[in-house]
Amino acid sequence: MEPTILILLAEDEPLVGLTMQSALEDGGYRVLHVESGDAAIGAIDQQAEALAGLITDIRLGGGPDGWDVARHARETSPTMPVVYMSGDSAHEHSARGVPDSVMLQKPFAAAQLLTAISTLLNALPHHGGE
């Protein structure tokens, strides 16, 4: 059976992104991997209905950062699960992160990533018929 839960992964380092994408796919998720904040916002605008969650690095090169991407995701879909990842901005999570989100401090294990997104998805109210 094809995985039906689509996760948006915003990570600007290609090798890190591929590693995370593989871990998520091994965990049973479909993954849309983008490498910039602009691409992430575009994906949210085009596929908000299909996206079940967002995993975003904080620093995404030029343009919108992970804080901006998550705020946009929540403006579009107020209950979208958000997992932030950062090597140096984790201390800003309480001030800048969206409510009910999770911060993972890099480096972290693939199991931590799967646990974080799965926990947030499982906390969502289930819709009838899905």
C-alpha cells in the first residue's frame, strides 16, 4: 500500500535533506523535499490540502527562514504539525516557534525525527472518513 501521509521537508543542505527524506520514507511517509524557504512557501500555497505536516530547518539560505515558513504554514493550515530543526537556533524556539511545535537540535537521530512528526500527527483530531 502506498503511503498517503505527505510531509513537506525544507532543508537546504542536499545530503542532510536526502538522509532525512530516506528516514521519513522508511517510516512510511511520502516526502516533498524543498531546499529553500521560498520553495517551501510555494509548496504550501500549492498543496496545503495535501500536506499533513512540515519539517523545516531554521536557516534556509537567503529568503524566508524556517520561522517564516512555519508561520505561513499555520496561516494556511492552523493545525499543521511543525517540527523545527536547528544547529544553532534552538534557544529561540519558545519566542519564535509556532504553538504546539517541536524543536530538534542538530545533530539528532532519524528515530527522533520520526517520533517528533508522528507524535504531532497523532495528536491531531481525526476527521471522519479519512
